[in-house]
Amino acid sequence: MDLRFTEEENAFRDEVRSFFRTEIPAEIRRKVSEGRRLSREDYVISQRILNARDWAVPHWPLEWGGQPWTPIQRYIFTEELLQAAVPLPLQFNCYMVGPVIAAFGSEEQKKRFLPRIANLDDWWCQGFSEPGAGSDLASLKTRALREGDFYVVDGQKTWTTLGQYADWIFCLVRTDPTVKKQAGISFLLIDMKTPGITVRPIITIDGRHEVNEIFFDNVRVPIENLVGEENKGWDYAKFLLANERTGIARIGLSKERIARIKRLAKEVPVGTGTLWDNRDFRARVASVEIELKALEITQMRVVATQSKTGSSKPDPASSILKIKGSELQQTTTELLLEAAGPYALLTGDQIGAGPNEPPGGFDWVDAAAPTYFNNRKVTIYGGSNEIQRNVIARAILGL
Amino acid sequence: MNFDLTPEQMLLKDSIDRLIASRYSSLEKREAYRKEPLGFSEAIWAQFAELGLLGLPFSEEDGGFGGGPVETMVVMEALGRGLSLEPYLTTVVLGGGFLRHAGSAEQKAAYIPEIVVGNLKLALAQTERQARYDLADIATTAEKTDRGYVIDGQKSLVLAGDSADLFVVSARTSGEQRSQYGVTLFLVDANTPGISRRTYSTQDGGRATEIEFSGTIVSTDAILGPVDGGYPFLEHVIGETIAALSAEAVGAMESLHQLTVEYLKTRKQFGVSIGSFQTLQHRAVDMLMALEQARSMEMYAAMMVGSDNADERRSAISAAKVQINRSARFVGQEAVQLHGGIGMTMEYIGAHYFKRLTMIESLFGDTAHHLHQVARVGGLVAAA
Ligand SMILES: Cc1cc2nc3c(=O)[nH]c(=O)nc-3n(C[C@H](O)[C@H](O)[C@H](O)COP(=O)(O)OP(=O)(O)OC[C@H]3O[C@@H](n4cnc5c(N)ncnc54)[C@H](O)[C@@H]3O)c2cc1C
């Protein structure tokens, strides 16, 4: 047993670390770190810088821009990226639809879409959930009827993250309503400019426009936009969700947030000193760090097993990483809220005109509560933590 | 021992419950009130006056109705259940509290009748940027001159500070910055020259104001309570306010728990209501336990807030706030989780309860602060 990275791995870490911190604009990284809203342009700029270095999609097959990295290198890459507060390459592109097309799409689709996905020339969004189909995704109702060379799509998707920016949406649609629900689902790529698509914003509790409802009314989709085989969409969706769940622990993100909280706590005056002088507060931060360390080692164990067996098949342990990782992300936002103290009450929204001074004299407190509020989502999406526990109970414990 | 409301208190509860249920029957209505010029409904405020709610805690000889902490609790719970935006806490409980405990006969006569009829709103200008939760950390100064007192300094987080007509301002007339001695309270008209305000929306749909006093001149008539001796009043009235806020939190938790249980019964996934999953049943039960623990401490605070034993009173209030905060966090987080995506949206009333509960946690001392207060005096159970 040995915790240390090899010399090569250390060199690799130094290389990616310095790249992230010198090449990605500091302004974008600052926004990520402070939990501010990123513009569409911010995502595009950041991803294109990575892609120019061939690092936007290192986990893809080599011929489509992947890197011949070991699982350990991939792990180092993602952790360093998160710790440098670099935006993750757009999830929907790089971790969802890209790998699905690479694995199940036609040659034609791969050529047409993959390079544009990697470079964020096309922005993709995920059209899985529906009002009646959340945890029970397979009960989805959006229907696609074959008419000649087209599918005609009718129905509604919801919770579509950043759908307002999207050029394309990948959807699970029902192509056969007569069979068992998982067996009648297809995976369809839909151009958002197609007539009949309406996007309605949903404002989340942090006051932002992050998700949408998307309505499909008689939307005609060419049959060449079907991925793989008709009625096999559920298999592709399972492949995608498993990918989504690995690497969702986001330990680097939690570490970055803790580092920032420590810096902020040293600026928050309390009595004759600062919040960081308060032993109770320090103990609470330390106790989160200890859990995070344990999770980091767990994650490394999973990665090491993958290296040894050469298998990149997601193992059920990834559900453990997702549960613990998401809970810890939420706990770090609680510490942030505590650091902001009473000033967390204020939004940056000043009523009436006037000089727009930051509230409370700190330029970060107005983002503390929204960050806490927004992070409640991490235990809900990507398969809620209740569903993950069901998965572990079944797959690991055999219950 | 008796935890029942008297028949009069039951009547009060019925009438305020009815008013809130009709006025705050939907999120749309609340949003409409929030967008009114003052950030709440002046029509509802007038109804509060008609019902006698604005005069509730004042003695009959001062023009009020002689209610006590339990009456305040009944009202605040109802306001919490409806997620009311009206500045009852700041005007009646906080501002009114200072007048009741520290006001001179002239001050009471001048202001209380105006509060009772709904013409006068108060706010407390106390917190400062560096103070966090330390009530004695006051850098704002009031200097005595031949024209009265000149106030200089900045106050933060003045709840409902933009709609207030009259501020209770704490300022230092002597002593070191964090000394309890040397704090004097003043009643300051909001239109006095030398006051500038910047108001922000708060995370829970309310408003709070940052106030700057620069060379603000007030007469000696404005002094509220003894010169240099304002701190005990600050502490006492904020204690009463914490008791009232606890009741608001319990009302909000009650509504949110109810919403969650209803949602578990109606939301279907996998062909069944999600409330049939045992793991979710247990979570809803844990929420109920947190709510009941909070309710007990809400009552404890209401019964202890009038105690003459200041040490006992302080510990009780801090203990209540710790429990309220913990329950509020647990109930709020669990409610969002059990709702899934819908719990994350501004379109859903449940999310607004969650936000209000989160903010209640940080008002007048967070969990860490009050836990420290209880621990510092050796806890609630005497050592063997
Ligand atoms: C901010 C945000 C962004 C999102 N982005 C996208 C997106 O881009 N694209 C997309 O397709 N979807 C997206 N989602 C949807 C997300 O995947 C769903 O919210 C999630 O699957 C849960 O579904 P639901 O919201 O309908 O909750 P429900 O499934 O109704 O669940 C409600 C509660 O019941 C619990 N529950 C359900 N079934 C069980 C069970 N069998 N056992 C125990 N407990 C159970 C859940 O865990 C939850 O606590 C997003 C969601 C959020 C909040």
C-alpha cells in the first residue's frame, strides 16, 4: 500500500495544475469560486481553451479526441480542474451525449456531432425528466411517432438545465407504448431550432434561471437523428447515467470551497479577532475536512481498482461516491453560510436606484445563501440519494 | 402545569388564523404584496390594526390590550404559517418592546397609540458590520452637545428599515467598543437630517437596510431608558424577539411539514404514491419530531421570557434558539429533498418556507452563538 503518486503522475499533476491556473481566464475562475453565474460565453471560452489543448474530452475514445491516460491520470486531471475552479467541460456535451454517440451512434453521427460537441460549437441539453417521470424515468410519456423519414415528437420535458442556451437536445422518447415501459424508449437528437419547440424558464430557489420546461408540439425530427436502434434507448440512458454518476463526488470542488471559506473566515471580524480565531468554527471546518479526506481515499481506492483491472465499467461503489460527495458538497455550503453569519440575509439587490455598494461591506456574502440553496439540488439530480441508496442495497447488499 | 390556550387566546388564534389563511392563501398573493411599494401589504397592516393585533402586547393603560408572550406567540405562529411579510416583529415586538420596557410616560403616550392604529412603524438599528452577534459591540457614537446628542456611525441589517418611521438606535455614549456599559438607546425619526439608507431585498423576500448616521442631531427627549444603561434593555427585548421569532419558525415548519406530507401522498412514481416508500415515511416522521421539539422550546421560551431571573431567562432563550435553528434546518432541508425538483423552484411555496427558515436561523444569533451561551453558563442541568 502506498498513497504517493509516481514521479510521472506528479509531473502530470504539475502540468495540468499550471495549465488551469495560467490559461483559463482568472475572471471565469473567480466566478466559479464565488458561486456567481457564468455566461454562456464563459463556458464556451473555457471549454475551447481546454479543447485546443486536447483536454476537453480526455475520457473519450482516442480517435475522437480522447487521451491515453490511466484512470489515475484522469482522476488527477478532474480534481485539479475542480480545485482550480475551472468550469467542468459542459456535462451534457462531454459526459453525456458525447460518450453515447461515440459508443452507440452511427459513423455519420460521430463525424457530424462529436468534434462540435468537444469544442462546444453546439450546446447540448438533457431532455430526460418529465413532470411525471423523475425518479421513475422509464415512465416517460413524450411520444415519437414514425411518419416516413421523420419522427413526430409531442410531449414535455422538464428541469432541463441551461436549455435556454442549447442548440440541441438529446431526448428519451417513447416509440413503442405497447411494450414494457423500458422496452419502448428511443434516444433522439433534436435540433432546438425545429418548429414546435417552446422553452419556458423555471427560476430556482437561488433566484437564477438555471432550468427550463421544454414543450414539443408536432416537432418533426429526421430519422437519421435516432441514436443506435429504435426502442433501445433505455440501455443508452443507463450507460449515460452510470457515466454521470462516476466522478460526481467532486472532491476537488469541496476542497476548493473549504480553502476559500478559510480565507474568508480570516476576513470576518469577530470581537477583537476574526471568525478563524474561533475554535468551534475551526473544529467544524476540520470535521468536514476529515470526512472529505476519507472520501478522497475511497475515491482513490475505486480509481486504483479500475487501473488494476483495466476496467472503466462504473462499479456500484460509484453510488457511494455520489451520496457522500454530494452530502459533503452541501455541508461545505453550510459552512459558507455560517461564515457569512447574519449578512447571508442580504441579496445584492438594492431597492431603488443608488450606489450599488456590496451589502454588509463584504463582496461575497450575497452569494452565500444562494450557493447553499442551489446546492440542495446535488442530492436530487443525477439519481436522487434515495435512489442511490436503493441501488446500493440491491447491487451491493443483495437486499 | 398547563399548555392550553385560554378561551380568549383561542379566539385570538381563530381570528388571526382566519385572516392569514384568506390573505395568504397562495404564493401569487404573497408575491403581489412583496411587490407593493413598502414590500408588504398596507391593507393587511390596516387589518392587523382593526383586529387589535398591533396593540396586543401593550398594557391597557398605554392604549393596548394587555397581551403577554403567549399572545405574541399565537400571532407569530400564524404569521409564520402564512409566510407573512408584514413588519409585525420589528414594529410591535422589537420596537414596541423597547417602548414598553424603557419608554418614558411621554414617549409611550406619544408613540404607542400611533402604533396601535397602524400609523407608526418602528425598526431597530443595532447591528454593525463588525459585531456579528455580539449585542454590546457598538461603535456608533452619540456625543452630547448643547443641542442634544450627535449620532455618528453605521448600522447594518436593519430589518424593515425602509418602511420604518421611527428607529430605535443604539449608540455608545461611553465605554469601550464592546463594553456593555455605556450604550444608550435613542428614538430617532427616520426623516431626521443626517440619515441615509440603502435597502436590500433579503433572501427570504423581505427587506433590510444599511443606515448611515452622520452628524445626526437628536434632542435629549429622544433618549430611551437610562443614559449608558441601554444594554440590559437590548438584551431583554431581543430575548423577547427571539421567543417571537421561534413561534414564527414553528408556524413555518408546521406548514412546510404539512405540505411535504401532502406531497408524499399525492406524488406518484413507480405507479405508487412516494409516501408508500418506508424510507420516506421515516423521514417525514423525523421531520415531525423536529417540529415537536421546536414547538416545545417555543413554548418554553414564551413561558420563560418574562422571568425575573435574568440568567435563567437568557439560558432559556438561547436554548430555544438552538433547538429552533436545528429543527428549522432539518425540516427545511428534508422538505426540499422529499419534494425532488419541484422543491427547488421559486414557483413552489415550499421553497419560500425553506428560505425563510434558513434566514431565521441566522437572525439574532446562529446556532453556534447560542450554543456557546448555554455552554458558557454550564448548560441547563446542574452538575451533580
Ligand atoms: C436543479 C436541477 C437540474 C436538473 N437538470 C436536469 C436536466 O438537465 N435534465 C433532466 O432530464 N433532468 C434534470 N433534473 C431532474 C432530476 O434528474 C430529477 O429531479 C430527479 O430525477 C428526481 O425526480 P423528481 O424531481 O421528479 O422527484 P421524484 O422522483 O418525484 O422524487 C421525490 C422524492 O421521492 C424520492 N423517491 C422517489 N422514488 C423513490 C424510491 N423508489 N424510493 C425512495 N425514495 C424515492 C426521491 O428521492 C425524492 O426525495 C434536474 C433537477 C434539478 C433539481
